[in-house]
Amino acid sequence: MKYQISFRQYRWIDLGFLLAMMMGSQVLLREAWGAVLPGMVDTLSPVAAVTAMGMMRWGGIAAIYAVLGGLFFAAVIGAGAETFVIYGVGNLAAAGAVLLIRGLGKGRIQGSWLWTMVLGLCVQGLMLLGRAITAACLGGSMAECLGLITADAPSLVF
């Protein structure tokens, strides 16, 4: 019996596999980074890179990577409830990068290393800005908001 999956099923399977790889790499990064620099275990995350890749493949629905990645990151670092909200809701700002993809077109971004880097920086920057704005809305101080922006600076390497 021949079974053929639909495009919709394929998309959700693909999203699931990429999400599982993102979560696995998040745990590995935390453990490896923690072994090298024990005081800085929550500074590296593949969430922005995976979100950018997902958005190139599937568009705005890939914002699910940003939200679930932020929640998983908060869980991995053992954060409190407020941090879950900051990372979950704040990462959702990365969905704004879809406008860049639609404006330039996927082909132009894929064909140019410069536009690929701009997309990655845009996704990461929007996530950082979204977290800071979410923290400010929850009553965080200016120092806490700036700390959220600078905390993931090493993730820009991805």
C-alpha cells in the first residue's frame, strides 16, 4: 500500500524535526559552554539561527521556533516564571523578519551572503529587542532590559 503525505503534513514533520534539533543543540551548547565558562551558561542559543532558517522555508509559521525556543531556553537555564514570559513573548518579535523576506524575496536572500547575514542579524536583533520591551512592560528596570539585550551577544556568532 502506497501512502503519500500531504504538503501540510510534510511541513509539520519538518517543523518538528528542526525543533527537535534546535532543542538538542541548545542542551549541548549549554553543557559545553558551561564547561568552558561556568559563569556564562546562558549566553549561547541557536534559536535565532533556526528561526531564520525556518522562516526562509515556511514563512511566518516558523515564529513557533522563536516562541518554543525561548521557552525551552528558559527551561534549560532554570529560569523563573517571569523569564519564561520574557523569552516566549519577546522572541515573537522575530516574526517581523518575515517582512524582510517578503520585501527582498527568498531568492535574493539565498543568493547573497550579505542578505543572508542581514536576515540573521535582523532575527536576532528583533528577538533581543522584543525581550527588552517585554521586560520593560513587566516592570523591569533599564539595567535589566539592557542586560537582556547584551546577554545573548555571543549568539550572533551563529
